[in-house]
Amino acid sequence: MKQEVLDKKQAEVDAVVKNLKDAKSVVVIDYLGLTVEEVTNMRAELREQGASMKVIKNTILRRAADAAGIEGIEDLFAGPTAIAFSEEDPVAPAKVAAKYAKDVESVEIKGGMIEGKVATLEEIQNLATLPSRDGLLSMLVSVLQAPVRDFALTVKAIADKGDEPAA
């Protein structure tokens, strides 16, 4: 019986290690005081952004961070702790967490991890102000299209001028 419990806890630690290693970003949140509805809404919003949130015991988080070789993050694992993470968009967890921290008095961002490196609260807040991955991609496409669009307008203007009768 005792071995089964240990095996179950080890499997949980291994799952968290995988989440920490695969995540582009991790945001550690103190969620105490959130209602069930607010937690549900926050999870739904994270899911829409390709991210997720889990409430995990601090001992499991500490062991997982140690097993993953992440130093300096264990200080964040105190009190009621949830982690929001994304394997795709590093901005999404920070954006959603920052929105809830601003709108709901009881939510507090403790810090997190960006691309495998421990991040401070300020770094997470800075990350939250960046546009999402899709927003950045659309900006890039716009910048890349601008010279082609300008060239096309110039050619059209020359062609239109050539169609006018000489005065």
C-alpha cells in the first residue's frame, strides 16, 4: 500500500517535471480567494490561448523543480500555489494571469519561468505586456508586405499617369 502511494506521487512529480521542461513559460500564481467560477473562467481563458493551469502541492512542485534542475524557483512554492503554463505561446499564461491579478484583488503573481530560466514578478509583468504570438506574427506579415504594397502602388500610379492624355 505504501509503495503504491509513493509510486503515485513519483508519477505526479514526473508529470510536473515534463510540464516544466516543455513549457515556454510558467507563471506561479497565488490563487487564494478566487471563487470556483473565477478559477473556471481563468482556466477556460488559458485554454483558449493554448495554455493551462494546475493547482499542485508545493512539495510536488519543489521535487519536480529539483528533478528538472531548475534552481531558484522553489522559493515561489509557498502558500496556495497554482501554475499556468504554455508549451506554445510564452506570452499567454502571463497575459491571462496579469489580467486576473489586475481584475481580482486576491490573485497574485509570484513569479515564474521564461524559456527555462527563472523569472521575477517584473519580468512576468513585462512579458504580459507583449502582444500574443498571433499578434506578433501579424505584425511581421504587415512589415514584410509593406515594401511590396508600396511598390505595387507606385507601379499603379505610373500606369495611371501613362493612361492620361498629354496636355
